[in-house]
Amino acid sequence: MTVLILTSEEDVTADMVVVHLNASGVPVLRLDPADLPGGVALSGEFVHGAFRGHLQSAGRLVSISGLRSVWVRRPGQAAARAAEPSAWLSEESSQALFGMLRGCDARWMNHPDAAHQARHKPWQLRHAQRCGLPVPATLITTFPQAAREFADRFPDLVVKPVSGAHPQDPPRAVPTSRVAPGTDFSAVAFGPTLLQRRVGKKADIRLTAVGDELLAARKEIDEDADPDDPGTVDVRFASSDIPWRPAEVPPRIAEAVRRYLRDAELAYGAFDFAEDADGTWWFLECNQSGQFGFVEVETGQPIARTVAQWLARPGPTEGTHVNGANRTVC
Amino acid sequence: MTVLILTSEEDVTADMVVVHLNASGVPVLRLDPADLPGGVALSGEFVHGAFRGHLQSAGRLVSISGLRSVWVRRPGQAAARAAEPSAWLSEESSQALFGMLRGCDARWMNHPDAAHQARHKPWQLRHAQRCGLPVPATLITTFPQAAREFADRFPDLVVKPVSGAHPQDPPRAVPTSRVAPGTDFSAVAFGPTLLQRRVGKKADIRLTAVGDELLAARKEIDEDADPDDPGTVDVRFASSDIPWRPAEVPPRIAEAVRRYLRDAELAYGAFDFAEDADGTWWFLECNQSGQFGFVEVETGQPIARTVAQWLARPGPTEGTHVNGANRTVC
């Protein structure tokens, strides 16, 4: 049974996982949908109620029914490197590849539908609340008056994008910023705005969840740092020399995080928390495709090996997205 | 409890349903995401584990928790009619609106994830097979040799797109066409190609499924028609005067169609079948957002009323997509 990895050619994170899969003798097919058609070929036959499908890349031919798991890491757009690329060819190629894979019985990290849902910030906040994670008071609004009233109740606020990275080429991370006192909120009417109570942070927490395995890391805030410094507000822009260190996960957080993944049908999630002076971990977001290389390098935690072990497991697992035909609704 | 309809301003099909909802006194909020921000406003507050959300359009303010159902009919792109439209504003507005709606407890016709999955033709064919529907022998391939061997086994073939409509502006339906004997299949390597055994049709069948209600219509093939005529091969291009007439659904087909919808978490689907000389209904495709106005007009079947009744039902229903937090995986 083969592990299928969908990612671009240059992907050091995928390389780290492939090393572990190779070491344990698990067959791997790695390909980029950008090479379909061309370096990647596919064929699927539906005859007399049966299905036989194959994928070919770099001279290797693998049966769709022989896939044990699919890792959607960082795939390029289908047909992007075709001889004559077009929107139509990308659509045809994407539907052919993912349509076929959606019908297979492999376990997904993560299933495209689960991934798509999990990217929505308002859904994340509501889902985290329902799973029992503390969420800082948040408002998403196009009503200036609602923003003003919220700022009266929670005077120390940050503003951040609703959707994540700006879709320029290459995409740009939009930093979380503090809201100055007396800000005029009338422009809120021109675009949905996310305002959130600023957590007085003692540390940033990155919790990487791989199936049921939770690996947390903690990066303390430099006590001498300016609280308005962009790197203090948003850890992605931090310049401090304080390293990420392994951290224990509080049992209530562990339970809530496992429920978050299970109910969202996710096999992988990178959770960001802000730890306050009382030691409470406040949920900020969960990135279903978040990087883990930088944490593994600084903490020595075996994240790549844990991902490889999850991908290598033989059968479907409870709590992960398999495919529509196997799901039920309660 | 309100029915939310997401669609463009000019949508006669939605108008037909709204008439029935109005007649039965069910509150309706109809809006187009293209008008957010602008004519449409939203606000959602996540405080102390609770969520309060609102949508406003045409002067009406509705609570998100007061929605009984959401009909994703034919919505425009979020922020398309904003004062200063941009890809970034569309992304922010779409995530704000759909992210908030994804967290609500309303029933969906159809949930965006279920709809997205259901658009994949290879997945449709495999799913139909698994549900027990007869599917004509089909090949989707980029291997010319596989296409040649398939044509040897099934000499009478049609070719159709894998993905549906061509994404030009406005989108263009790509007709299903017969494959001439002796066709050279070497170009298959340049794009995934869908080849399907041609069914010797006596009639086209359109089965509109609304929850558990099945309304089928049948349009006989004109016996004098040229079998190579595009309108004979693809009913969407038919010019014959033979009308659609109501038809009985064979019990095995009814059972399989209900399973198709239930396992795919769809509340609505427009199924196309080809009826052969033996009376067998061959599954061609299921369009999860297929039109029904033309069938209702010709057959007099109460499809709009059935859709209105489904939307108006008070609680969540088994077999339809609600939201991630309520789903389980078996």
C-alpha cells in the first residue's frame, strides 16, 4: 500500500517526511498536479460496477485502490506546467485527478473539503468555542456602530484579516496589529473587519496535532520588548532570540483540541495560542496546513516522524475524513 | 425561523420558490453575496463562549441563530458589486459570510462542501456505481493506449468534458459528441479525456430529487431523428417537439438515488439518465444545482413547491449536511 504525497517539487517539509517513510520501507508516490498532463498521467475505468484507476509519475505506476493515504501538502495548480496551459485544462485536469482520488478509500491528511471548511476564520472561532477552547472576545462586522460599541467594552484590541494571506503573487502574510485608542471605525462598512481583544501574552504557543498526537512548543515573550512592536503582537514577525521549547499540553486543552480535529474531520492542524499571565491558553487560530519545520528544528520534537507514522498506518481511522460514501450524519 | 436564499437578483427559479414560501407565511431573507459589503451587511460576535450573529439586507435584520435553512441557489461572487472591488475584498467578504453561516445550525440545500464534491464527474460515476445505479462503461485517461483499447472493446463511444461547462465568460456548455470510428487517440496525452459507451437511447430521463421526494420526467427520442444529430446525443441541445412528461421511478432506481443523496449529504440533485430499449435507466450525471423550471413548466410537477416545503421544515433532517461539528465518521 502506497502513500501518495501531492506537493511541489521543492518542499523541504515533505522531504523530511519522505526520509522517515523510506527508512521504514513504506512505498511513496510523490507528484505535483502541476505536471498533469505531462510528467503525471492518470487513467480510470468504470466498467460493470467496478473501478480500476492508476496514477503514473516518474516512471512509476500505482493503483488507486493501492493507496493507503493521501497527504495534500502543497500541491501546485493542476496543468500549470502543461505545454499549453489554460483555465479549461486546469479545471479538466483537477477534476480528473481529485475526482478520482475522492472516490478512493485512502485516509486523507487533510481531505480537501475538511481543509476548505477549516480555513474559514469565523467557523474556526465558533468551532473552537464549541470544543471548549477559550477564545478571546472577537467581532467580525461591517457595522461601524457595532465596532464602536465593541471597542467601548474591550478597549485594548487587535485587528487582523478574516481570510488569512493576501492573494497577491506571491501571497503576503497580513500582520495582526493593535488598534489605537479613539480609532474611527466608519471604514468598517467598506469591508468585513475582524477585531479581537488583545491577550496580554506571556508566551506564544504552537501546538502541532497529528492524528491523536499533540506536540506543543512555547516561545516566551521578551519582557523588555515594546508591546506595540509588530513582532510582539504577531509571532510570525518576531525578531527575538528566545527559542521555541517543548511544552506540556494541559489536559483540558488536549481534550478540546482532539475534539476540534475529530469533529472537523482533520488529521493535521497547527494551533496557535496566546498564553496569558494566568497560564490560560487562548485560541487564536488553527492552520490545517501550517508549517512545522521551524518547530522541529528548534525543539527537536519528532513531528515529521509522527506525520510519517500517521501516513504509514494501514487502514482507515475513526475521526478522519475518508469519503462521502462512508460518512454518516447524526 | 427564516429561510435564507443566496442568489442573484434575477433568478426566476428562486422567484417560483419564494411565491410558495410567502403563501405559507414562512419568513424569507433573499440576498446576493455580490452586495456584501454594501446592500448586505453582517456582524458576528464571539464573546465568553457564545456567538451572536446577524445578517442585514434591504432593511431587514435577521439573526443567524434564527435561520432554519440556507438555499445556495445561484449566488454571485462576494463583493463583486462593492464600490472598489478586488480579489482581496472578495476573499475577506466570502470568508466572513460563509464562515459565519458554516457555524450555524441551519439545514443546507446544498452545503458548499457537499456541492463541491458532487461536481466531480469521476467521483459521481464511482458514487453512482456504489449506490447501485447502472453506469455506462466509462474511461477517463491521459494514456492514448488505454483509449485505443477501450475503443476496441466499446466501439460506439461518446466523448464529454470531465468538468462540465467551459469557464469562459459567460460559461459555455460543452456538448457530448459521438466518437467517429478509427479516431486517433494520441491527443489524449495532452488532456484528461472522458470516453463513454453510447447508450442506444429510447428516451432521456430527468429525475429531480428534493430530500426524499423524487419527481421524474421523460422525453422520448424522435424515432425519425438522425442518431448523429447533436440534439439526439445531448438532450440539452435537442430541438424536437416531443415534450417532457411525468414518469414513474422504478423502485430500485428510487432506492439508489436516495442513497446517492444521503451518502453525499445532498438535499437536492438533478439526475440525468438515458433509457435504453430494455427500459434500463443508465446514470449519466447528477447536477447538484440543476435547473428545474423547464421540467415544471412542461410536466406541471410541483418541484418549486417541494423545494419550498423542504426549506420550510423546522428542524435538521437526517441525511442532509448540517455542519462539521455535528457530523460523525463511521
